[in-house]
Amino acid sequence: MILSIESSCDDSAIAITDIKTKRLLFHKKISQELEHSVYGGVVPELAARLHAEALPRILEECEPYFKDLKAVAVTSTPGLAVTLVEGVTMAKAIAVALDIPLIGVNHLVGHIYSLFIEKETQFPLTTLLVSGGHTQVMEVKSLEEIETVAKSMDDSFGESFDKVAKMMGLGYPGGPLIQELAKDGDRKKHNFTIPLSQSPLIAFSYSGLKNAVRLAIEKADSKADYRDIAASFEHIATAHLTQKLKKYFKNVKPESFAIVGGASANLYLRGKIEELLEPHGANLLLSELKYCSDNAAMIGRVGVEMYEKKIFTPLWELNSSPKSNL
């Protein structure tokens, strides 16, 4: 079995995955949303302290599996530096204590493998990753062949939802709150400009849209207007993604397409991507909603793949890094 640890942001999670069957034997996650919601976003130092408290409590429940562990996998990049180190430090301690190898996992690869928890992989795959920290399109041929073909030039898709929610005083995390508010709103009420609509670049940008929404919020007559603003924002934020993907598909025909990351749970986005793929007859892959956000099960699934390929990280080389090379 492989024990996996996730602490890249504000979720403390540990999982146990069976190497041969890919079956998830144990998975527990302790969310910090309540503690961070009063600040309207994640406070890194607070998150690190909460990880230091939560991870050991979860690890105690894993003790019955220790005798069967063959490796320990941990998110080592990207993420918040002060939170990543909590998981990496624990992973090193376990590896030394049980004399088992370490596997450093890229968090973004983990999101790709969230599609395959308790399943076999299906590659090649064009993947849209949308989360609080990243918005990018990747061509995935295998674990070791992942090419990023487009990414955000500034804010991410998920980050823009969090910031709009904060401007409205809704709380954190913003994605589910904006989605709920937008359900009863008029998506055409505010004619926000689709970012980079005239640019030939296959890239994303949300800073301008975020600013336009801020101005609309300042002009709102009442909180009731927020429904229309949220609906219009969600519509344009999604249209930006689909417009750029449509341009990309003119040169690269999608056969299998996936949406992953915390913001992939947005139902409006899922629906619009389905419409976009329909003329191409492309197969759409989606993670289960419970595995869209950060979790240790996806890290364990990557860990299994890396273990089978004997891709290990020496103890002295495993360091946490806030930036990814993908």
C-alpha cells in the first residue's frame, strides 16, 4: 500500500491506496474553510498551524496500515511554501521510521489523476485545469509526457470567483457561493467584456473582468442586484474559457477532454464545456465532485503510478516548492 499526504493549501488530507488494485482503502480530509472564511481567503501562517495539528491526528488512524506500506507519497509542489513543508516533513519522518521510499508528487498532476481514483488511466487526454491557483490547458500523453499549451496571464478562474465573492462580502470559498447566487440571476444583465476576445493568443486573463465586476458591485443599488452580477460574471468567466478552447480546437481536435481542479465542480462550466465538445464527438471525463478539490486520494493515485515506474525521490532531494514546472 501507499500512504499519501496533501497539504498544499487549506486541506489536510491523508489516504491509503492499494498498489495492485488501485483501491482506496482510507481517505480522510480536514478542511480549514471555517477558520479562513472570517478573513475572506486563506491565511498561509494559520493554514500551516492547522496542518500541524490536523495531519498527526489523521495519521494516528492510519497506524493499522503501517506494516503494509511500500512507499509514502506527498505533494511537494506547487502550493503555499509554509503549508507544503508540513506534509513534506511528515512524509520524510514516515519514510525514515518505516524504511520505505519517498515519492514527491506535483499537485497539478494529482488533479489530472483525480479522474482515475480506483480506475485505470485513459491517455492521451486534453485537460483543462481550473483551480484557485491555476488555469491551464495541458496535453497529457502519460505520467511523464505532460505539455502545458495555454495558461492564465494573471488571475486564475477559481481565484476570480473567490475575489468576486469577497467583494460581495459572501465569504470563502467563493466558487460554491457565486454558483448558488448566480442560479437566480440574469446572465445577460451586465454586459461584461470577454477577456482577450480579439487576441489570437490561446491564453487566459481574469484581472480585467474582476475589475469590471468590482465597478458593478460599487454601483449596485442593493444586495438583490448581486444575483445578476454573479450570474453575468459566471457567464463571461466561462465564455472566456470556451472561446479560447474553441480557437484551440481549430488546430487540435479533441478526442478525450477532461476538466479537473477545484473549480471543475462548477456545474455551469461543465454544461458549457459539454456543449462545446458536442460537435467534435469528444469524450468528456470529469472527476467525482468529492475529488475535485484538493485531496490525498489523487496524490496516492499518482503515487501508485510512480511506484510502479520506480520513480522515487531521495530523502535529501525532496523539498517543497511553491512553483510548479508544468
